[in-house]
Amino acid sequence: DASKARFLHKVVNLMAELEADTGQVALGHFRVQAKLAVLNKQFKKAELLLLQHGQVEDAMEMWQELHKWDESIAVAEANHHPAVQQLKANYYEWLLQTHQEEKAALLKEGEADYQTAIQLYIKGGLPAKAAKLVTDLAEEMDVPQHTMETIAQALHTAGMYEKAGAFYERLGEHERALDAYKRGSIFSSAIELCRRIYQGRGVVELELAWGEHLVQTKQGDAAVNHF
């Protein structure tokens, strides 16, 4: 195709330059071999060829041209390149511009910037990932109340009622938690909440609703225990 033809043209030009400089056939030159490895999608082989000859920046640039910024950053970090932080900043901006919030959030997680990661997960329509991060870091991070509410609401809107209910419980929003559990037919959690918070009020009604739900979903044998 056209892109492959352009790439081959660059390889031919590189060979001509090297042969003019060295007076030798350039096919075996590491730069040419690296380019051919890229052409054959042997990217790690190309990286190794460049690094073996001390061409750290060329290896970084190769990955960037392939839009594999994380690989470029990994090369920079492994070789203690001074541009690591700038690379990360550029990568982060590119992810935002291309609406790749999940990858941007992962990058921020790696930098321990958890608040930004949470906001990015929410912005990217991934409230479950935001919720998991908050849960995993419950003892290490103080998450603002409004952020927790945003996550809970996003989970509820996305139909993730069990996770939403659990988050509402953490916020002390027991009525909203109960509503989420009911909407999601998470009856065991709803009943446990009623027993713990409302002294058992509403449990009978929930047991009946649970039984009816089981009947509707053709689980008649299990439904008997709730009537």
C-alpha cells in the first residue's frame, strides 16, 4: 500500500546516505536492519538493534512514530533519559486530545495522582473503574464528598445498582442506597441494609418482592423461601 511504499522509499534513501558516508553496502547496517524490522512489525527487534548501538533517542522516536508512547516512555525510563517527564506530559496531552481518558487515568494512577485518575475515569464514562480505585485506596486516600457523590450517581445512571448502592451506603445516603438495590433487584443487600439501619422495617415487603422476582425469572423453587 501507499504507506508501505513511502516507508520503503525512506529505507532506500537511508541506505544511499549510509553508503555515501561509509563507501560500503548498507543493507547490514543496524539502522537499515532496524527500519526493516519495523516494516515487518518486529518492533522489539528494532528497539533492541537501536539500543545495542546506543541510539536511545532513535528507539524512543520509533515508538512515538508508531503512537506507542508508553513504550517510548519505558525506553526513556530504562535508560535514564532526561526527557522522561516531558515525554509523559506530551503523552498525557495526546491522550486527552484523542479522548482516551482510560489510558490517561492509568498514566495518572502510575504517578500516584489518584484524584485526577478518578476524575478521568468519570469523564470517560467508566464509573466502575473510579469506584474500584476509591475502594482499593480507601485507607490511603481521602476522597472529597462531592467526588464520591459523582461516582455514586454515575454508577446509578449506568445501571450498576449494586456498586451504586454500596457507594451511597459509604456516603450515609441510606435511602438512595436502598433505592439502588431495589432498582437492581439486589434484594439481599437491601434486606441487610433494612435490618442494620431501619430495625428491620421493610424486610417483609422486600422478601415478598424477592419471591415475586424469582417467580418472574422462573426460579419458583427458590421463590418459596421468600413467601
